[in-house]
Amino acid sequence: MKIKVSSFASIAFILSGLFMLGGCEKHDHTEQENITTIKLLVTGPGFDQTFTWNDSDGPGGNAPVIDEIVLPASTTGLQCAILVSDESQSPAVDYTAEISAENTAHLFTWTVSGGASLTITGADQDAYGKPFSQITNWVTGQSSTGFLNVKLYHEPTDKTNSANPGGEVDFDIAFPVKIQ
Amino acid sequence: MSLRHHAALTAACLLGSVAAARAQHCHSVLRGHITEGNQRDPLAYATVFVKEAGKSTLSDESGYFEIIDLCEDSSYTVEVSHVECAHLVQIVRVRENTTFDFNLDHDAVLKEVIIVEKALAPAPVQAQAALGQADLEATRGTNLAETLRKLPGVSVLSTGATIGKPVIQGLHSNRIALVNNNVVLESQQWGREHAPEIDPFSAGKIMVVKGAAGVRYGPGAMGGAVIIEPEPFRKQDGWGGWVSTGVFSNGRGAVLSGSTDWHKPGSSLVVRAQGTLKRSGNLRAPDYFLHNTGLQEYNASAAASWRKNRWEFESGLSSFNIQTGILRSAHVGNLTDLQLAIESDTPLNNRNLFTRVIDRPYQQAGHLTSRNKAVLRINDTWKLTGQYVFQYNQRREYDVVRSSGSASTRPQLSFQLWTNTLDATIEHQPVRHWQGGAGIQAVQQTNFVGRGGLIPDYHSLGGSVWLMERWRRYPQPWEFEMGARYDYRQTSATSTGSLNNIDTLVHFGNASGTAGVIYHFSRHISMTFNSGLAWRPPHVNELFARGVHHGAGTFEQGNAALTSEKAWNNNLSFQVNSDILTVNLSVYSNHIRDFIYLDPQNTFVLTVRGAFPAYFYKQANAVLNGMDGNASVRIGKSLYLEPGFTIIRGRRTTDAPTGDWLPLMPADRYQYAIRWSKPGGNKRESYIRMGGTTVLRQSRIPAAGLLKPAPAAYTLLNLDGALQLKAGEKPMELGLTVSNLLNTRYRDYMNFFRFYADEPGINISFRLKLII
């Protein structure tokens, strides 16, 4: 009776040891992919500025830091390239190249509101000739203020419907705009 | 009956001559069922003769027999005989009121077995609902929550039709315990979308304990417990088992399951192997396919049991693995997407086609349990049990991601949970009419989040001690039970991810208790009252969560200052159990102090995906009152009417607005069915049943309102039946189950996917079970 108990107990002990070993292996976290920062590189004749929307600690915690877009009035020939990255990791991870590589599955939309005198049109296309809008042409009018909303859609179902292209929103941010 | 009984008692005591150590107490009863064969069919009109007492009786139509006025602490030679079966002689030691079931074999060799002990299995003092054998067979192939859905007091919290969690009297997730073969399931049960990793095919019996079950099952059983027990090991020598297969029209799914036992001849060793395979594709709502709702599941288990002298050993290993597709339309980016989805009558981004391919987004979960038990029968009265259990749970969620990125081959959320549990229990048979036991338990748990940051890593240690005693003295109509337990849990949480830098030690300790009484009006009618105290510590997600819950369109934040929930549950039940009428009725009031819930803040958190309404974890007092029950009324010889209902009212009693209804409480539900059963049936009966379920619109919703109004009331009709046949000598069962017979279009309040799509339409399934 005694032998039975101890051999049974030792088997159980060994088994438990084996299982616990499994728990000691992978103890390094892999960072989650996140978009934390969107940069608008606006260039044109005599103009070169970058406007950033940044929430590097992710949702919650510190509020996002949002630059105000200040543009000269009555200007044409401005172009904007949008850059998307994750600054919560170091080094920062850039996603722009990945998104452009899959441009048929992505769409950037630009919506001006609140009375700002700013017109934005797409300046590029995806591999099928449909809108992509990672590069856009900007034209400003008179002095005014308002908002610019930028969205990135993933797997949109109708790229020609910029109000509701379908798919999922990867980011949906707003900048205050001042034309002066 | 009691007057006659008293007279007989007096007469027996005066005239009877019994070979006994102590002859003064001779009012014990030996009763039980006579059954035959491996299927244990009831054997009517078998003669039961107790030699030393010179008494005999015949078993009735259900095999039941009763011999009264036997002496306590005496050995009796019991002879059971029947014209069709072999004679059976067994020596039974009668303690107090003793129940023993005698099983006769058609071709049995005469055996003389000395039974050392066999006392009465106590009637439950808590409200319970057991799944009948026919209902268990009719739901084979569905998941655990679906199997339990029709029991009174039970509802389902679901995320689509393939992911469901049981809700017992309004409580779910961390507030109920799932006990599978005496092992409390330790998994990521805090998650609303995390279904239990249990295979209902491995169950021989499923029962739901309603109300505070903390004394027996620990701090995870504040609201109740689901008890799943396997079929008992094969008693005869040789091989035995069953094979079952089923096909389902909705999802074009199939399931195959089997179990085989081998009892080594001339030994006590029994070995069992069991497995289940299940595969199905996109489900279909009445008007469209639900894209990406396929699933595949494979489970296997092995167990062995053997005895040596006074020792009994049991060892088992089981593995559960499932991959579930998440409805493509349910995957939304932000609140605007969610609003668009809510306003649309049909699911957005849906593909209206059938496929078995499971694409992102999907869930994958696996669970491994290793169970080792040793039982020592110290003597006729005392029994010592030790059990060591190891559980490993792994759960991953795969989201829709850019296919060229490094994320495309990896999960977006990955959890691993290791749990070691050690139990020691001492139990005793009635000693001066008291029966019960005490036990201690030690638990160690480690959680690791490989990817994603919803909850932190943690190490947890805990210990518990409990005691439970019951008083019973036949023929007194009263039974009393009381129990107490103390648990201590300590959790050390850490997270090195940039989103959640915490390093905290929390600890909780609390007592639970139960007190109950049963009053037997007669052999058929009884009433039970149970009052229980139970508790539960806050889980790491309630303490430390911080992030967007995309599916719900909310930003949720934990509260590290939360304390334990403490519940006081009072439950009154009424049972009638006769050939013509069966009734189970329960009314309860559950007061929970410091109930943890998500409180809307009326502020928005701005994130890269837009603004999400903020919800913070808070605690306040709450009360859940309810009533549930079912009945079976026999009309004529073979027709039965089966009504049932479940009603619950849950509200907060402190914190503004006081009296606010709790969110996600099941709506009122009424069930009704008419069944025709082949008369004389017991466990294996041929029957056909037509029934319906009516669920009302949930009008009791929190003052803050809902993102989408609660869905309209609906009624579903269903049809099920089984035919018992024989394939040669082997029993065979053919079954048919049709759910949502009229292909009704509906949405259910407790289903998160009600924002996006309708529930599945009609589902016709056929099953075949062969006993080998």
C-alpha cells in the first residue's frame, strides 16, 4: 500500500514538473501593432511643414497631441503625403510602405468641415486605377478656420463612395485648420 | 402512510428476531431499484428477499422496491430473483436508510459480493435542474451553452451562434463555476466572448446547481455551478462503449463521437478512451448566409480506474481544441462603423455564400486537463480523497490585418493559463444521523499574455478550507444541511507592455456559508429552502483593464481599488415527482454587495480610431429576484404536456440612478411542449415532441439606454424525437431535432451579434447512436 502511494505521487509530481516547464518558456512579450502617429507632410512653393497627430501611449492615458494645420490663404500647388507609424515602440515602426504595398485594400478619405476654405483632391491611384489618396493636392481660399477629418479604410467595398466606402476604419482623426 | 408505518414498526420490534449487533433500532429502510443489463433497464416484479429478516417484496413497474424495519448496523443477505434473469445474492450492510440498486444480468454468473458500505445519496438542498437523458441526446453535437439553454433558470450569453456561455439566474462568466468531472474549469472565463472549453459529448449527466454554490465549488460559484459527470465506468468484464454521429443542415455540419471502455477480466482496472470531431461551415439566417461563422473542433480524453484493497485510483487526461470563425460583419473599426452597422437591416461587409473556410477574424482555444485522484476507504464510515489536477488553457484571437505585414501570420491576442490544484477531502457516512465531510484545497495559477494587452500577466496563489454536514433521520420528514468555507486568494499582477505598466499585489479573503432545509410532504412532494453566502474576488480585467473593446464600441477602464463581491442568496423550491406529475419550481432573491459593473461616464476617450464612450468598472449593491420552473403532466398513457418558464429582475440598489436595471439580464422566457412517449420507457424511450419557446422583448434596460434598442419578442417552434431500435443485439438510437422549425427571423437580446445580423434560421439534424 505504501509503495503504491509513493510511486503514484512521484509520477504526479514529475508530470506536474513537465507541465510547469511549459510555463517558463516564452516570457518575452511581443509588442502589439498599433497606429499611434499620423504625419501630414505638406509641401509646395515656399512651404514645407509637417503636421502631426500623436497618441504614443495608446488609447486612454494621456490625450492625443494634435497639431493645428496653419496654411497660407489663396495658395495652389500644395501637396500632402501622409505617413502612418507606431511610435509607442522603439525604434518606431513605419506602416506607410505596407499600406502602399496593399493600396488596393486601402483608402484614405479627407473631409473638410466647419467653414475652412480648403479643397483636397486625390493625387494618386491604386494598382487598379481606383482612388487611394495617400498623396493629395491641397488648394486654399480665403482666411477661415475649420476642421480636417482624415480616415484610413481597410478593405473598402466601394472606393468611389468617399462618404461611406465600407470596410473597416483603421484610423479616424481630426485636425483643427486655420487658413490665414 | 406514517400511522400504518408506526404500527408495523411496533409489531416488528416486538416480534422480529434479527441477527444484529444492536437490536434496539430497527426502523431502517432498504430501498432502491432493480435493473437489468448494461443499460440498466428497470426490472418490474423482481422478488427481493432479505433472509435474516424473513421479509420479501416485489419491485414495482419502475423497478423500485422498499423493505422496511431493518435494523441499523446489521448485515443482511439479500436475494434478488426474476423469472427472466439469473439469481443474484448480495450481502448488504444496512447503516441507516440505505439505498442499493441491484443490477441483474440475463446471462450472469452467480456472484457473491460483499458491499462494505452504501448509504443514501442525499437529495439536493439547493435548487437544481438536471438535463434529462432524452434532452441530453437531442442536443448532442451542439456546444455546452446550447445544451443547457432550455433548463429553467438558465439562459445563454452569446457572441454569434457558435460562441455561447451559460447564464444561471442572471449570473455568468466569473460568477458561476463549470465543474467537469470534479474539476473546476480554469480558463479565461472573464471574457464575454470566451465560451467554455468543455465537450458535452463526454457527459453522461449534466446538472445545474442554482444559487450560491460557493461552499462546495469555491469563489467562482457565486451564482451557481454546472456539474458535468461522465458515464460511470463499465462494470462488466470486456469491451463496451458507443459511437454517435450527427449531421446538421444549417452550417452543413457533421459531428462524430465515440467512447470505449475496457474492463480487464479478473481485475478492477477499467480503461476508457473517448473522442469527438466536429466541423461546420457558414451558418444561414433566414435571408442570408452569415459569412465566416464556420467552426472545427476536436477533443479526446482517456481515463483509467483501478482498485487495490481499500484504495481506489483514477487518472485521466483530456484535450479540447476549437477554432471558431467570427462573423465578418461584426468586425468594426470604430463607433461610426458601429452606428452604420446598427442602422443597417442587413449585415455590412457580408458575403452571402457558403464556405467551410475559417478566415480572419477567428478565435482558437485549447484546454488540457490532467486529473489524478486517490481514494482511501479508511473503514466502513470514513473515506479520504486526494486529487491533483493540472490545467493548461490557451486562447488566441486572430484579427483582420494587412496581409503583407508581420502581423499577418500571428495572433493579435494570445493568452496562456496554467493552473495546479490540490484537494484533500475527508467524508463520512451517517454517524448519529449526520453525514458530510470537510476538505482543504490549494491553488496555484500563472497567466501569461503573449500578445495584446487586455489583461496583465499574473501569478496567483490560494487556499481554501470547507466543511459540510447534513442531518437526516428516516422517517422524519425533515433534512438539514449546513456548510462553511473560507478562501484566500493572492494575485501578483505585472505587465511590461508599454500600454499597461502595473506591478501590484492584491489579496482577498472571505468566508462563504450555506444552510438549507428539506421538508418531505410525502414520497412524491417536497419543499426546499436554502440560504447561502458566497463571494468572488474581482478579476484582473476588472482591476487593470484599459483599452478599447471594439465589439462593444466602448473604452473600458479597470479600477484597482475594487473589493470582493459578496452575495446572500435565498432560494425556495418546490418539487413534485410522481408518474403523472413532475414539477420543479424555484423562487429566489439574491442580494449582492459590491457588485462589479461597467458604468458609463458620459465622456468620450479620443483614440486613433475615433471617440469611444468611456466605461469605468465600479461597484454598487444589486438585487436579482426571479422565478423559474418546469413541469411535466401526463395525459392518458403516453402523452405529456411540458410547460416551463424563466423570469428574472435585476437592479442596482445603490449609486445613482438607484433602482437602475442591470444590463444584460435575460428577458422573460416561456416554454411549452407536447410529447408523445412510448409507454413504460425510462432512459431509452422512443418519443416525439413538438414545442415552442417565447422570449419577450427585454423592456427593463439601464437608464443610460442601449446602442441599439432591444429586439422584439419572438417565438421559435421546434420538433425533436428519437426512435429506439436494435442493430442485431446492440441498442441503436435514431434521432431527429429541428430547431427554428418555421425559419423565423429574429434577434436575441443576449447575443452581441444582434447589432449586426439575424440569428440562424431553421436547422434540421439527424443523429445515430450505437451502443457497442
